[in-house]
Amino acid sequence: MAFSIKKWRVGMLLLPILVFLCSFFIIPLVGLLLHSITDPKFGMQNFAQLLATTTYAKVLYNTFLVSILVTSISLLLGFPLAWCITLVPKGWGRILLNIILLSMWTSLLARTYSWLVLLQSSGVINKILMALGIIDQPIEMVHNMTGVIIGMSYIMIPFIVLPLQACMSAIDPMVLQAASICGASAKTIFFRVFLPLCKPGLFSGGLMVFVMSLGYYITPALLGGVNDMMLPEFIIEQVQNFLNWGMASASAVVLVIITMAMFYVYLKVQTDSPVSSNTGA
């Protein structure tokens, strides 16, 4: 009797969460899937058209290329920044973290427009490069993939720094000292001890940035060009310009499937990782 009452209480606590998930996640996903196979008529013609269209193949290629490059650049720049925040005294580390948080809280549209001003032919960056004699004429850094990668990398770096810094700050310094006492060089300590302990932060931050980059719209729309269209821009174009809800829904379904596949791979890697297994033990 007591066990059934306990189960009833747990069920009542889970009910609001289940209602929320069904209302704002499962039902919209089901509606999206239904649109993709019923508009304009029932069948898989929207998916077949997507796979047979060279334009969509290029859009998908651009989406993955930008997402991979942005994730790689964010990891390369975010790792030393998170390490610096961890090593400096707590007061300075708190200041650096607040600066990163402030950049996240600033309007995304304003930050993207600021890069548009900085990267344009008559912008500050081109003027400085020409004044230093590095270039003779302005470099085209907007309305192409270069501008998209620069703008998105800047926006995504905080999403790498925060989980990485939390992971690094949780590492016991005595572990690194023990490796040093045992005769390990600084290079060995970094690659064989410190980096493996940072893997949870690297994987979670990298996955977050990659998935967000797949579905990003504002920055590619403002800094990119027609030839560098990404999947979110393609979906918006299908809805606004062609009123092709079926094709847009099919594209969105593909994006959701890719995202879920990436999350599944992340869970498998985390589960099979010896670091996570040792932590759980």
C-alpha cells in the first residue's frame, strides 16, 4: 500500500513535466513530420526531392562545413581561455567569466551587426591591415562563408568556455602533481592526464556548439551570401518565398534527425568513455 502511494506521488510529480514535453516538444515534432509527408499530398516525395536536388546537397554541405569549422575554431580558442580562467586568481577568473557572460547576454542581432561593420570593405579590420601594409586592397570578409565562420565562432566560444571551465575547475590539482612526482614531463601530463580529464567538457561543449551551428539563422543570413546558404536559411526561403511547407518541414525533419543522431553518438561516447566510467565508480 505504501509502495503504491509512493508511485502515485512520483507520478503526480512527473505529470507536469510530461505535459510540458508533450505540448512543446512531441506534438510539434509530430506535426512537423505529418506536414513533411502530407503536404501537398501523402507520400515521401518531399524527401525524394530533397535527396535528388543538387541545390539541397550544396546547402547540406555548407551547413556541415560551417558547423564543423565553427566547432573546431571555438574549441581551439575556447580551451586556452577556459584554462586561463581556471589558473588565474579567483577574483580575476570571476571578472573574465562575467565578461564572457556579458557577451552572451548582449543582443545577438547587435553583435552580428557589429561584425558586419568590422568586416566590411571599409571596416576597421581592413583599414588596419592596409595601414600596416599587410594587404594592398580590402579583403571580402562579408556576404561569404568567411564572415559567417568568424561571426559564429565569436558567438559560440562562450558555449565552449563555460562547460570546459567547470570541468577544469573540478580537476584535483593533486592528480597533476602526482603525475609530475612520478617523473612525467609537462607534455605527458597535459596529453595523458589533463586532456583526458577535460573530455566531458570538450564533448558537451563541442556537441552544443555543433548542434546550435546546424540550426543557426541570424548570423549566416546577415554575414553570408546566396552561394553559402545554410539549412535554416533554406527552410525560411521555402516558407516565405515559395510557401512550400512540405519541403520546409522535410528539411526541418532532416535537421532534427541529424541533431538526435549527434546526441546519440555523444551519449554512446560518454557511456563508453573510461573517464566517465571511473568517475561513476
